[in-house]
Amino acid sequence: MVTTEFEADSHAGTRVARAGQIVEAVRQLFEAGVMAHSGHANLSARLDEDRFLLTPGFVRGLRPEQVAVVDREGQVLEGKLQTSAAEIVAMHGIVYRERPPVGAVIHTHSPAATAFAAAHRPLPCRTEPMLRFGQAEPVPVVPWAPRGSDAAISGITEALHSHPTTSAVLLANHGLLVFGPDPAAAALLVMAIEESAEAEIAAAALGGAVDFPDGALDAVRASIVRAAR
Ligand SMILES: [Zn+2]
């Protein structure tokens, strides 16, 4: 019995700590200016193999106790989700299923990244922060499908299979989906991707951004694969 109580306490402790990390990541994303005007985003953090924490359908003014606990089938186990948030459970859940090392997933409509998503253009890796925060390859585009539909989920699954070392995908005509070991790392990658998308668009007026030298991305990707083992 003592063990059970201890486990319950430790679950509650993990939940509170992860919810705090999500709220802090939200604060950093707003402070960095990478949110869309609407402030739309959803963030999640893995609790264990089957369950994760998910923001309830809004993030502006979010408090840790408003973060819900859901399972990968979309059942809400603790807290409440707005109807719109219920549609995105599968979008987060599929990343946790396909990528065991992932501890956090962030979806935003960051404006410059969303411009690439709207143009169906993969975002090249041509800036140092993208490399540093773990995206040493272009961010692929997942074809559009209705939000939360089976087609949308299988599109993300296919992209994760065909790009086994990508830490982000662009959702065509929609926005950005980024994943990392924890909410802080995923938030840093959202910022790096948004900066990179802005740099690509600005550099287009100067004749276009230029690739890293041959081999530069391969070296970083090899170290990412080593770190994941
Ligand atoms: Zn969205």
C-alpha cells in the first residue's frame, strides 16, 4: 500500500513538474515573438508510454493546473480539453508512438514557418541555430488533410518514416509541428525554425540563401543519430 501511495505521489509530482515546463515553454514562445497573431498553439509532454500532458485548447494565460492528461487514444484522463483540442490529440500521440525518445511536442502557426507550409515548400537548413538545435536537414512538408483526420495522421506518420532524423514537419496550409526531448528544447527549435524561415524569405531579396558547405549537415546528423542510441 505504501508503494502505491508513493507511486501516486511520484506521478503527481511528475505531472506538476511537466505542466510547469509546458507553461514556461509557452512563456518563452510568446516572449520570443514566434507565435501567430492569434496566439494559437498546442503543447504536450510525455508522462509515460501511454499518457501525455496536453494544453487544453488555448495557451494564452495558461496555468499549470489547466494542462490535461490524455492517453494516445484520445481519452481525457484528468482535466478538460476544449472540443478543438480533442482533434489534435492524435497529432501529438502519433509522434510519441513513432519516436520513443521524444518527450515534448509543440504545434504553432509561427508566421514565417507557416509561409513555407502555405507554399508547400520544405524549409532548408541553412542557418546555424537550426543545426545547433538539432534540425540538420530540410523540414519536410506533410500534405494537407482535415485536422485530426486519419489522412492527416497517416501523412505525419509517413513523413516521420521517410525522414527518420527530422525533429519537425511543416503541415501544408496549416503550420508547424516540432518535437524534442523536453518542452524547453522543443521551444528552442520552434524559435530556430522560425528565425530560419524569416532569414530564407529575407535572403530571397538578395539572390537567395546559400547552402552550408558539402558535408556540414551530414556530420551533425551523424552525431544526432549517435546521441539517440
Ligand atoms: Zn494548428
